[in-house]
Amino acid sequence: MVSLKFYRHIQSSISKKERELRIAGAHRPIVKPDTDNYIKSTLDGLNGLLWEDDNQIVKIVAEKYYSDHPRVEIEVEEVNEDGNT
């Protein structure tokens, strides 16, 4: 199972109030790139590093946020044959 959090840069051209809403997570990115594009490029880039191939992944949780420190946070959990982590 892979959990991905994508943190996008906050534009400098927005109001102070809007900036606070974005930092707090009340307003989240609904602009391109699409979340699925982030997922695909990230998972493909980690082939051979975190897993042999991303076809091993059985569950994905992905979210987009705003931040002053753009980054990607990745959590990987092994899923047992009974489906539990």
C-alpha cells in the first residue's frame, strides 16, 4: 500500500486570507497537474528503489496540498495476504 501527499507551491499573487486557507488545508489544489499524473510519475520513478515494479502496489491513497515547502511525502506499508497492513 502506498500513501502519497503532494505539496504544491503557493502562488505569491494571492491574498493573505487565501494564503492562510491554503496553508491550513481548507483550500486544496484543484488545478493541473492532475493527481493521477503525479501518481504515475512518482510510482514509475521509484521502480527499482522502493519496489521491484509498481505493479506490486495493491492500494494507493493520494492527496494534493499547498505548502511553502513543496515536496512529496511517501509512506509504504506491506499488505499481508489476508489484506491487512
